[in-house]
Amino acid sequence: MSDSSSLAETIRQGIDQVTHRAFREHIRFVKASGLTMPQFNILMQLHYQHECGLSDISARMEISNAAASQLVEKLVQAGLLERAEDPNDRRAKQLRLSAQGQRLVEASMAARHRWMDELIEQMEPAEREVVAAGMRLLLSRLPAGNKPY
């Protein structure tokens, strides 16, 4: 497959299918957890950032501080988030995942990835290496600093 447009189309189709499946599994998990997508989005943001303030959450989600505060309060009451004093400003609070919140995020990631693990198990070792080499090559071309959150 030397034609770059054919390769690009194959990659686009693969990305579309993987994204669709991963997102579908994520939505199923979130619904089963009893949380809303915005609430779970906050958990994911804190998973990747480890700690942040309410204004960081409202800015990322493009919602008011009041709306972010309501979402955060429900997560704190559910035991999924913890508040701590900001060492730079005692009036401000920093948010982080509780142990329970971290377990929930990790379970969601495992659920989202499970189907891929099952697909990989169906491959022969040589096929796995071909796919891995292609993915390593693609990922090596991404600009530095591409994080999900």
C-alpha cells in the first residue's frame, strides 16, 4: 500500500472504528455508574491532572463556576472527589480524586479497553508485532505534548 491517500483512508477508517467502539464502551460504563457525562469528565480531568481548582474545571468544560461547583459538590458527596487547601491561596480549594474515584476511573478505562484486548488475543504473534510496529511509527510522528486531558 504505497499510495498515501489509500493509507490515509485506511488509518481514518481504523481511527473512526476504534473511536466509536471505545466511546460506546465508555458511555455504557458511565451510565452504569449512575453518573452523568459531565461528572465523569471531571473525574477524567482530575485523573490526568491529579489536582486542579474549580476554575480549571469550569474553563475546560466551558461552564460557569457555579455550574462546575454543583457538579463537583455531587462528586464530593458521592466520595469520588476530595477538597484540599491550595498551598498558594488558603481561600481556594484544590480538587483531587479520592481512592474510590481513582478506582472508578481505572475501572472505566479497563472497560473501555477490554474489547481491544480481546481483539488482540485473536491475533497471531506475528500479526501483533506488525500492528505494534505500525502504531509505534504513527505515534512517533505525533507532536510532543499530546495528552488526552
